Amino acid sequence: MSLNPNALTTVANAQAWLRRTHATGTLATDDTAILTIIVNSVSTAIARYTRREFYDPSGNNSDMVRTFEYDGSGYLDFEPYDLRSITTITLGGLALVATTGIGDGDYVAMPRNQTVDGTYLYLAARGYYHLGTSHFIFAPITRTRDVVITGKWGMTSVPPDVELACLIATADLYRNPEQVSSRGSGDFQMVEVSDNPGSEDSLPVGARRLLEPFIRPRVI
């Protein structure tokens, strides 16, 4: 059993966080297997909660091709992906040109100066697109077409506060795997008060607070 490529922390870090860094013995083996399951699950939950991509899906900082359907709205959201850099973009087989900031070009990668994590989240389309190198079609891009983007995707490293959120959620599941609200032993009864009763969120409140700045904004 091994960690998935999108794992947001390591088993070793999780063991250190839980103060369970056993070098030998069955307990160490069991810990590794259990924590691998938890870290993989929590990492996926965080990706779904934030709708972001906190790892490099290529595994080696190389270009990947992804295809999206553009609906003519003027915006193309990459959700749930993050784009670090653009090599080429085509719309319906035609190459698009990036704007230089003076009103030319076919699209602008947004946010203009990237997120604080160094990624783009969506494209803002211009009202026309280039055909070849010197001819323009001055017409709104309103028809649904495939947009093919070649570039570098995801983040090169996990932001520290995202890893901390992963560790907090991992510890929560490790210590209370059934996620029960109360436990008892003889006359001793312990009750855990839910931080968000009725919530569908699977992450503890401490993790969610750390992740809030990373939640992808909705593109209008």
C-alpha cells in the first residue's frame, strides 16, 4: 500500500504529528498502513472541499494536455485543476493567442498575476479570436467548442497550511476512526461536541479554517 500522488503529507510526518514514530514492531507497521489509508482519504477530501490541485499531476514538472468544453460565456473555469503555465491553447482546433495587456489577443489567464500559490484558475476570453497570424474574426466566441490546453498543471509543492490541515484531519480520524460523538468505559463517559452539527463537511473545523483561503472562487 502506498500514498497516492495527490497525498498532501507523508506517513512519516503524520506519525511525527501523532508522536507515534516507532522504528520497529507490529505497531509501526499497523500505523503505516492505517495512516496511508487516512492520508489518501483526507487528501482527496481536501481537494474536493477547496476544488484545487495541490500537487503536480505529471510527477516531473512536465507539460500535460487537458481538454475542456467552452460554452461561449466568456470564461473558462479550470475547476478542479490549477494551471501553472501555458504552452499552447486551441479552440476548435485553432490556436489562440494570449493578450499582452493592451487589448489584443484572444484570452487572459486569470488571476492576471496568478494566485499566491503561482497558478491560474480560469481564462477570460476576448470578443474575437485570431485566425492565423494576421487575420482576425471579429465575432463573439459563443459556440460550444473544445478548448485544449497544453501546459504545466497543479502546484509544485503543498502549501504549509494545507499540509497542516491534512495533518489535523488525519489526527482526527486516527484518534476517532468511527467519528462517534461519545465513548464510554465503565463509569467513565466522554462526549465530543460536534463543531458543526448537521454539516456535510467531513473535515474538522480547524482544518477547514486553514483551508478557507484556498477555496476556489466561483467564476461568474
